[in-house]
Amino acid sequence: MTLEFTKMQGIGNDFIVADCLSATTLSVETLQQSAVRLCDRKFGIGSDGIILILPPNDNSDNDFTMRMFNPDGSEAEMCGNGIRCFARFVHAKGYTTKSAIRVETLAGVKILELVGEKSVKVDMGKPGLNRADLPMTGEPGTVIAQQIEVDGATVSITGVSMGNPHIVFFEGTVTENIINHLGPPLEVHPLFPRRTNVHAVEIIHRDEIKMLTWERGAGRTLACGTGACACAVAAHLNGYTGRSVLVHLAGGDLWIDWEQDGSVYMTGPAETVFTGTITL
């Protein structure tokens, strides 16, 4: 069996894109089973995940469906950097000429708008701010600056769901040592039965932050789009920033707006790196 693929990246978050609208594409089940090998950077193509381009569900007004599998084979509800790559892919292929498209994900329908030659603006929807949204065990309510114990340290976390779970903690200066030390145990902390994405955030100004990410199922990555949204929301909830912030990630920058209507908008670039064929 062979797979024709497109390698894409959004601020350093890289993906294998499989065109499942084509009659020659392998099944969803086969692609999920192959995710570990395909994402391996030594023995496969190498990526932070596999994105599948699928048709919408029957009787739907939506344009496409997106599914995404992590390097460990688990399925993610959504991926912010990945969905921008998705938008650029379907336009480049001529599957749509719309400037705004509706894409079904496990985190709900997302509306994507192409901006210029490389950027995409995504309506990420409203953040989930309750424990049940993450999910996180404990009494119902929000999780803002809550102290938890992990690996001998006390960490003050804020929980935000962007359709997938995120916890955010703030540091005077974020470093690789901090995220690599706290990310792994926080991801699998017993408080989070489905695991969680972890972000360390440094406040630069009222409208500017820096973040480092440990992703659920992927480990240390250069960027996380849904995570950038969660970090912007968390920074505002803790009184550090306004509702619009420039987010610096290891792979590049995203602009995040948490509008008064409650929706979070993410704007950033996405581009094709190369195309190829691999035998499974």
C-alpha cells in the first residue's frame, strides 16, 4: 500500500496531510494504525500529526470534515495550526473557491477565512472554562490559578478547553527546562482522565505573551494553535492582558482575539513544505 501525502506546517507545527477525498487514498482506519510510523522522524515522514481531508457528513451545510491523529496514534479533537493547513490545502487543490469555509471537527464546526497569500483566520468558538469541559476531576466550577502538586513542585494552573484540554501556568521567564520538566507529569496527572496539553506562559506586555508547549500525545512541539488560544484566554482571566494578544511560540507568532461575544479568533500562517509518496 502506498500513500500520496502533502507535508505542511503552521509556525513550525508540521503535519502529514492525507487527501481522503481522492479515490486512491487509504482508509481512515489504516491511516490511524500507521500514524506512529508515519510521524516518526527517523523511520517515517516525520510530523506532529496526520490530518485527514474528508467530505462533510450527509445532510450537512458544511464543506469538509477534518480528523487528526497524534504521533502516538490517539485522535485529537482539534488542532489550530493543523486546521489552517487544512484551509490552505483545500484551496490549493481547487476543492473550494470560497473565501470562508465550514469544517466539521470533533470539537464542533470551525469557520476558516483565508487572509492574504499565506494566513488563515479561524473562528475557534467559545472556550470551555469549567472542569467538566477539560475534563478535570473535582468540584464543579472554573479552574483559575488553582494550585496542584506535581513532581515535588506546586504549580498554579488555569484550565481552558478549546474543544481539547489545556492547562496554563505562568512564569517570570519561560525556559525549555521548565516545560520539559513539568510538561510530561502534568499531561498525565490523575486530575485529567483524558490527559491534557500543557503550556508555560511568560507575560511580556498587556498585549503580548510568550508560550512553550508540551502537547498531549506529541510531547514538546514548536507550536500549538488551540494552546495559543487557551493561553490568551488564561492570561486575560488572570488579569495579565487584555482580550487581544500577540502570542510568540517557538515556531512563530499567532494573533489571538477573544471577542466580547465570547468567540476566540486565531490568525496565522500555513504553507506546504513538500509532497511525496511512501509505502506502508
